[in-house]
Amino acid sequence: AWIGGANGYVYSLDNPENAPVILDAGSATGEDLNDIHAYDEENILAVGVNNAVIYSADGDTFAAVTGPTPGVDLNCCWMKSSTEWWVGTAGGELYFTTDSGTTWVAKAFPGSGAGVTYYIVFATAQVGYLAHATVAPVGRILRTIDGGYSWYVLPEGTGNIPANDFIN
């Protein structure tokens, strides 16, 4: 397991009975980290406050790249591959990169650019889920079945999600 913490600290934990090991003591970024995801044991991505994005390609050392939106907090991340990363923002936006953060592309979805994006996860390369809250706030879940190209608010068809402020 990997843990992203305050002041850019990154820890690894091989066994819950042992103490975490510091992998990065805030040298890649001094910003607080909000989410961390690993594609495998070597490729790890973490995002945080003030557009912070750090990653590891060897599982031991971390480097910073410029995030997608200066000054905005990044709430969530997912590595679909060692080079394809997805991040959600406190401004309700979703971005992806296919070149390890060299360039970022905004990905629109119903309600994007307002509210807050809380969480993203891909179950497969094609199927993914996004937790987002509107400015109301109304929490909702969106789904993609085409790798993130298009996003649909759930549930599709009849039914509804119980009233809530956000889903995490």
C-alpha cells in the first residue's frame, strides 16, 4: 500500500503490522497530498493541494510534473497505465494525460467545471466511475464504458440515488 500525506510525504506499507516506510520526505513537492494510486509496484501517482502532481517510475524515487490547472487543488487520481493518468479537481474538472504529465487534456462530462470531483476509478481499461458533486451540492456518480471518452450520470433509466451532498 502507498500513503500520500501532509507536506508531500509518501509512505509505503508492505504489512499492516509494520510501521510505514518513508519513500519521499517531501522532496518532490511540499504540498499536502490528497490521493495516491499505483498502476503497479513501480508506477505510482499522487496528487494534492495547489496543482501538485508527483510520480514514481521505479517505486522508490518521486519527481514532480506540472499539473493540469495552476492553483487548483487536485482531489483524486488514477493511473490507467504508466503514462496515462486521470485527475479530478476541487473545481469539478477532470483531466487526463497520455504522456506522463507533459501535456494535459480537459475531459468534459455532464456538470464539469462546477462543483467538486471527489473520486475516480477504472474497473477495466474501458469501464470507469467518477464521484462528482454539483454546486447545489448534489452528489452523483458518472460512468464511462469507452475508456473515459464519454461519461453518463447514473442511474441510467428509472431510479435515483438517494439525496446526498457528495459521494466519496
